[in-house]
Amino acid sequence: FTALPGGYRCSDGDFINLGYSASFWSSTEGGISLVWARALYFDHSEVSRYSSSEQFGFSVRLVRE
């Protein structure tokens, strides 16, 4: 799996962290109007998990079975 650091889209349409991180949707909801997301970073091996508003735009990773 190769993740390209495409950042994410804010609710106002601006893109953040282009070239630095890759944020992905999770299928798990984090509460009312919240979702869980995962982020990978180009400069270290940490994987972050955080909740975010559904108004943000993250990448989607498709897994073929």
C-alpha cells in the first residue's frame, strides 16, 4: 500500500497538508455528524486516529476482496 500525501479538504473548500499527510475516511462513526479518520505522514511512521466533521473531505482507500 502506497499512500500519497494528498492532505484533506476543509469545509470551506481549501486543501490542507498537501504533500505532508494523507487522511482517509473510516467506516466507523465518531458521534453525531462526526466520523473517524486515519492520517499517515510522509516524514514519520505514525498513524493517527481522530474524529472529524462529516463536512471535511478525506481520501478513500478501496480494498478488493
